[in-house]
Amino acid sequence: MKIVDLICSAGRTGFWFDDQAAIKAGAVQDGFVYTGTPCTPGFASVRQAGESVSVILVLEDGQMAYGDCAAVQYSGAAGRDPLFLAEDFIPIIEKYVRPLLVGEDADSFRRLAEKIDALEINGRRLHTAIRYGTTQAVLDAVACSRRKMMCEVVAEEYGLSVSEQEIPVFAQSGDDRYLNADKAILKRIPILPHALINNVDTKLGRRGELLLDYCRWLKERVFALRTDDDYLPVIHIDVYGTIGEIFGHDSYEAMADYIAELCEAVAPLQLHLEGPMDAGEREQQMVDLRNLTRTVDERGIPVKIVADEWCNTLDDIRYFADHGAGHIIQIKCPDLGGINNIIEAAMYCNARGIGAYQGGSCNETERSAQVCVHLAMADGAAMILAKPGMGVDEGYSITYNEMQRILAVRRRKQGHI
């Protein structure tokens, strides 16, 4: 089945681009916007509307396959590619990607994805968002050609098995960390709430007291709202390096003391702590996460440290996994470029006994979220992010419903219904 055309359309994502450097430097939130001057190149304001590009592949029998190019909320931060704006990048897709794919047989996802991911223009690879969305479209095209689901194509080409069970979904609250936590609890979401703890003075506290109070409230809320004793969600908090800000990014014992307090605050619920410090570059970040992971393990502190910042690419993920830098590594899907790298990253983490959290960004689209569910159902991810958006309901609906469709179709194929 040949690809006969490639079409692009500009779109909106499920959230916004935020200038992380400006926020950390003190940009003040005013309603939904931030006041202050942007610090990261490409930003016209500290917060601006997220953009996407749909790549639509037309097959010779008239079927259309598509994927969405999107970048993370904090584009341009921690070594990431710059801001992804549709008007800047649609011409690049049409000039360089279209001739690469038109006329190709949609017979192998892996072959075509690796071809796209490796393409260099003037010595540089394509923006991660372009590689991300185009390889989604390729996977869909191959699935259309084979008359199979995308997860089945992945399993076939990588020697994997499609999961017969639900993968735990993680819902993020955004700044509305109280109301949206209630939503997640009422829907019995397995992992919550993220909480967006990205400012010391307003969210963590100079002694960590604000986050401790929130964690105590969160545990009480779970037990107050749950309708049965079986619901014991994982408490997953992303602190954006702020714990390292108050204790020092390499003060492992002091950070461990505080993390022990957080564990006590949520007990008997399990705590995941994402991004405890931000060392400012990859090597030191790996060292700090490795040493903190060893420290909490040696002290028997029941926390799972989650690697995120400076662990963006497939090579980064392999590097952090090889050194035990965290118990869980977030595979931040748009940051990896081609979705073939997401599959490879999850397989690598699993082979080394590291939890593969197939995450991403609130700033994606419904299409990229659906495709990522198919990847997770085949690649052995330990947990998956509900996306896009930060309102809980929308992202969870998209992610959960796609997973249920896959499970229902698989049961039918196996003769169970």
C-alpha cells in the first residue's frame, strides 16, 4: 500500500507553552497568564497558546492516516528543541518530509520511522515535534495497510505482546490541585495528582511546609471521598527541582530527611517524587538522581524517585537507566522525536528493572495521546499519562477510552466475547 500524498493542517494543543525560565525567575501569575518578560528565545510572552501540526498521509486506496506534531509545555528548557509554531514548521514538513514519504510503501513502521528520525537538514535533525507527529502518521498508515490496530503493528515489529490488562493512568491537576484532585479521586484514577509544584515560595515553602500540608490534605481527601477500601492511589508529585533549591541539589541526606516526611504524610499511600532537583545539566543531574536514589534506598524510605529534567532523549534515558538514576524514568514522549524511540526507551528500562513511565505533556493533542496509548499497550510501560490538558476529565477520557477500545477489540479477536 503506497503513500500517495502528505497534507498538513495547523492545530491547537490541549494546553499552553510556558517559559519555564521566566517562571523560575519570578514571573507573577495574574489569573491564567503570567506577567513578566520572557527569558527563553522564541517566546513572545511567558505563557502563549500551544500549537500543533497534523500530518495526514493519503494511501493509494483512499484511506487517510494521521499523527500530530506537538512539543512540550516547557519548550526550549533543559536542552529541549525551541518553541514549535505551526507557521514556521509546516513549510519544513512540506519541503523535506513530503518527498521522503510520498511514493513509499506503508509496509514497515520501524523502517519508515527510523528513516524519518535520522533525516538531517544542514547537519541538524528535524525538530522533535516533526519527528513525533510524522512517525505517528506512519504507524497509523502501516496499521491501515495491514488492517490491524497500531498496538498490534508495534508488537509484531518489535517482538512484543499487547497487554491484556489496563495500564495505570496518571492524571495531572495543574495549578488547580485541590479541585482536580477531587475529580481524580472520584473517578478512581490510579495515580494522581502531579500538583505542579514549580515555585518555592507559593507552592513548596521555604522549609517545604506548603507541600507537606498539601500531602496531608491529599491523603485525608482520598480516604474521605473513596467509596471502597480497595482504592489506594499512588501519590505522584512533580516538584520541578524545588526541593533541591531549598536544600541544595547535592544535599542528599537533607533531601532524604524531607522526602521521609512526605512519605509519612501520605502513608499508607505510595509516593512518587518527580524531579526533586534540577542540577542545570545532564551529567550532574544523573549523578544527583543516582545518589539520592541510593540514599533513600539505603535508608529504607518508601519513595519512588522519578527522573524527568535533563533526561529527554533515548540516549539520555539509557544513560540514566544504566546508572540507576531514579526508580522510574519519565519517557516524555514529544521530547524523543520519532515514536520508535519511545518504544525502544520503554524496552530498555524494562530490561534494566527501571520503571518506564510513558508520559509526555499537557500540551499535546487528542491524536498524539491516542497513539501513545497504543505504544504503551505494546511496549510494557508501567504507567501512562492522561493527556492532553490539565483538567483531568478530558485527558483521562481520551487515554482511558482508547485503552478500553484496544482491550475490547483484543478480547473479540481472541474469542472471549
